[in-house]
Amino acid sequence: MAKKKTAHAYELELKRMVEARTGVACEIWLMPQVRATAANMVMIDRIQDELLESDSLTDLRTGSMGQQKIEVTPLLPHYDKAQRTLMMQLEALGLNYASTPSKIVEETKKGASTSDPLMNILKEAKEATT
């Protein structure tokens, strides 16, 4: 059986993916998002293992009136929710096609935006005085 990935292994993998996508080292402010995504990936692995180990994705249960009914494994909705959360987390990290390049490379540091008209006026005023 293959060794299970740890949250730390997923963190390293996600950091490498962010670096490959942006061309720069993973910013420190992304680390809480990276950690949350890695933890979710570990949980998805555990749920998936549980689902794959069971013989069937459905169970035969006895209803309140004694009738036989088929119920879907209760883990399936949790698996679906975790997968959807993972897709949103990957988008937040800029690691899927739902992430636009402008969101990924947009400069968010204070005063770094060139499209901010007020900031441009202030820069021009500063340059004029020096």
C-alpha cells in the first residue's frame, strides 16, 4: 500500500505549484490558505479511502415501517462538499482555470498599483517636488 501524503507534503506541493504558476516564491501571506488547502486534501484522501474500502456506495436499511430501503453512503455528501471546497481553495491560490491571470499577478502591496489614479497623482506630485 502506498504511503499516505501528509499535510506537510501537500503544503510543499502547493507551494511549488504556486511558484510555478506565478514565477516567484510563494508569498508568506498565502501560507494560511496553503495550510487550509493541504489539510482539506488530507481529509479528502481519508474520505476517499473509506469510500473505496466499502463494498458498495449504498446500504440496505430497514425503514420505520419495516420496509427495506436503499440509502447512499453518508460519506458521499461530505466528499462532495470537501471537493467543492478544494476547488475554491485552489482558485484562491490561483491554481486552476477559474483564476484569471490578472488576479494572480495583481500587485497588492501598498502603493504598488499603477492603475490607481490617486496614487499616480501623488507620485507625480512627489516627482515634481524633487
